[in-house]
Amino acid sequence: MTDQTTHFGFRQVPEGDKARMVKSVFDSVAGKYDLMNDLMSLGIHRIWKRIALQLSHVRYGEKVLDLAGGTGDMTALFRDRVGEKGQVVLSDINAEMLTRGRDRLLDEGITSGVEFAQIDAEKLPFPDNSFDCVCIAFGLRNVTHKDEALKSMYRVLKPGGRLIVLEFSEVQGAVFKKTYDLYSFRLLPLMGKLVANDEESYRYLAESIRMHPNQETLKQMMQDAGFSRCEFFNLTHGVVAVHRGYKV
């Protein structure tokens, strides 16, 4: 019997190799991650994240799990929202990204109400019904078994809890799509080469976006994992979408 394969960008690789290859990408880009996010999106990623925050309906005193939290953008926003009586867990499977996120939050004076965990989204090490909100921003496309990760997220949510998935998605409109393809496959790798000295990682980024389930497919995957009232909100012509689902 042959090993099962999965996609790493446009390449097919053994399932067991994907996590290691993704780790290599983020080890490489961690130092320039925030700068490249600003350059790639012209700063618009900050608006996308604030929209995701609003759609999460997170309130004072709640407990939030920020999956694939990277350098801590969403964690800082959630921490401000939940206040002193709340808690946010900044998590990432990549130690280098998690370290940079922790250091950044400490540098910003965020020293309480935040915990840090290096974890795999497919196997969350938390009890059932632990969180009021689970958020994964620009991380789900890198997960090998997305269906298993969604089920794990559902399990750790409290009844009435919300899942927020902020992710690149399928661009709407033929003209805009052509422009976006040119940017993704020509300019983005060039920016990665010039700024981060890493063309291949940003080529993978563009390819991984195209291989990620589109809006309707991801909505159905969330429903299959048990989520109710699933919906999505396209931002910037579908360059990204926010998916939201509830645990009943």
C-alpha cells in the first residue's frame, strides 16, 4: 500500500512530510513575517483582522483560543476585548513563530491574561467545552487534515461558542482575478526574494492559497464538523473571507 499524499502548494507530497515542510517555510519567514504582511497587503490585513474580531462577538471576560496565532496580531486584539477577567491562548505549531509572538506581546506590555502553547490544530490538548471563541487566521490552509482540525475546534468550544476562520479564498470577478494572479505568481515571489531573501516560501504562499477550499466548500466542511449557522463574509472581492460557525 502506498502512503497517502497531500498538496504542498501545487506539489503532491507524502502526508507525513507536509508539517515538516510547512515548518521550514515559517522558520524561514518568521523574521520578516510582519513586514511582509504589511507589504503584501498594503496594510489591509490589519483591517481584515479587525473585521474578524468584530464578527467573533467576543465579549469582556471570555476565553479565546487563537490558533496559528503567529506573531500575535489577533491575540492582542482579543486581549483588548476580553479585558482583565478574560483569557487568550496564543498558539502555533511553529516554535519560531510562537516565540516571536510572545516576545512581541511582552514588548507591547501585554503581560497578563495571555497564555502560550505550541500545539497542533488537529489534536488540541484542551478539555471539551473550554473556549468561548476559537479563531484561526491565515493558518487553516497549512493544516494537513482540515476536517480533523475543524472537529477538534468544535470539541473545545463551549455550547454557544463561535469559530472564526479568516483565510485567503477564491477571488470574485474575472478581471480582478487576472490581476490578482499576476500579483500572486509574479510580484509576490519577487517581493519575497528582495525583502525576505526567500522566493520559494512566498511562491508556496501563492500556491497554497489556490489549493485552499473555496468559500462554499469550507462552509460545508464546517457544517460537516458539526457547526451550525455557518456563513462567510467576502472581503476585498474574496481575496480573503471570514467564515463563522456556532456550536449549539
